[in-house]
Amino acid sequence: MRALDGVSVSFPRGRFTAIMGPSGSGKSTLMHILAGLDRPTSGKVVIDGVALAELDDSELTELRRDKIGFVFQFFNLLPVLSARENIMLPLSLAGRRAQDGRLEQLAETLGLSDRLEHRPSELSGGQQQRVAMARALISQPAVVFADEPTGNLDTASSDEIMALLRQAADELGQTIVMVTHSPAAAAYADRVLVLVDGRIVRDEEATSVEHVLDLMKQAV
């Protein structure tokens, strides 16, 4: 059985896409391949004009660091670092500096201006996810991959994070690709892809939670 079967899809710059589907449909596999975490057995992935298959492991690591942002369900913040240091970590590892005013802009947009010196243990779950978002956005990546970004949050914090992802697409022109089980989260996106048995069975504009629910019902 193929984890992905003939998937062909593109993600336009500045658009927010949600990927949905039942468990085992290939959502995580697709995201891992798109993000260069796994290599496909056939086909190709191109990010910002670069074909991932042509890169060796060190070049692929560099591309992920410079061109891709990640937001995870469990935040993945380093507990010994402040929010500021966690946000700046990708650039610190690359020996680069943030564009002038970039950190301050993100902190203000994400409501973190008064939390930058706090460590993760001193922040709420929603605030930790905002720090993770800022870390994903600090290097102005070609694309941000969000893997169940609201899966570990309460409803209020989930709505807050989704509104901020929507804002990142609208105001910062960020390309976002999100895997989610939540129709409420998917409704924030511009577009919803539904995977079933490794194939894309629906690819439509997202209009409402009800619309997303209908897409899922029709797909399965």
C-alpha cells in the first residue's frame, strides 16, 4: 500500500492551506515529504525554486533552516532559553541576524512584547505557541508548516493561534501549510485539501466550518 498515491499539488505564495483527512490518510507523510524531513520514493518536491532531491543531507538541513518554518503541536521550545532566545534560535544557529525590526514586529503582532524575557515555564500554552510561531517566522521562510498547531490548546487559545496564522498570511504574506483534524481550524484557511488513502480527493476554497465538515463527510 502506498502512503501517498500520485499526489500533485502546489501552494501559492502568501496563501494558507489546510490539509485534512482521516487517520492513516497520508497527511503527516505528505507534510514530512513537503518539508524535506522524508524523501519520496518517486516524484519531486520544489521549494522556492529548489528541487529537494538535488540536495545532499547538509544542503537539505541548510534549506530547512533558512527556507522553512515549523510550528508543532507541543511547541518544542528549549526550557532554558527565554522567549527571545527561542525565537532567535534558527538565526543564531545559522550565524545570522534578524532583519532590522523583525523581532519587534513579530513580538508586537503576536502579543509577545512584554513576554520576551520569560522562559517557557513562565508562559501559558497559548503564549508558548505564539513563541513557536515567532520562531517559525523570524527568518522570513518561503513556507511555514504547521502540524496540528492547536492540538494541545484549549478552544480560546486555539482560536487565538488560528487568527494569528491567518494574520501572518494576510499581513506578512506568509505561505502556510497546516495539517489539522479540526474543521474549526481549517475554516481559517484559504483552501482545504482532503486526503483519503494517500490521494487528494477534494481541493476547495474554505468558506466556513460547515463547509469544511461537508467536505470531510463527502470525502469519507
